[in-house]
Amino acid sequence: MFVETRRHVPSLDELEPGEVGAIAQAVWWVARALRAEIDPQYVFSLVAGRSVAHFHQHVFVRHVGTPDDVGWTDGHLWAGAPRVTSDDIQQLCGRLQRHFPGP
């Protein structure tokens, strides 16, 4: 998942203090939701993105049992990686949604 700002800025240092606080809280909600619904070994966060000049923060998991030599972008190379269908993703999105406050 990723968290992005409504206001378009190219990097973290161009955000306003209130935006930074809102992002931190949203990333925390995402991490807690992923932990509750997937039960991963780790939940990580990363700010990266050179191809789009718009701030967004990635939040992603490392599944239990992932071999140490499998990098965070190499999960597709691990034969034992969890496999999901588009229906699985839709169901997960529905479960994750319950962890976030309404509008």
C-alpha cells in the first residue's frame, strides 16, 4: 500500500508540518491494518520514487518464512512466496478498510 498527499509536492522536505503529521498517522494506520490482517513477520515503510515527482510513502510487509537472501523487491523470485488472486486482493482490501476511520 502507499500513502500519498493530496497536494502535489516532489519530495518529503516540501511538505507542510500538518501534512507530515497526517502522513505519519496514515502510515501507522496502514501498518497496523496490515499487521492485523496479514500477520507478517515485518511491516516496512519506504519513501522512494524517481519516476513521478509526487510524494508518496510505501508501506509493505515481509511474510513469515521469507528467506534472508530474498530482497524486498525480489519476493516474486521466492518459490514459497504467498500467491494470491485478484479476488483475494479484493477481499483483503475490504478487511483493511475496516481499520481506517471514515471520512
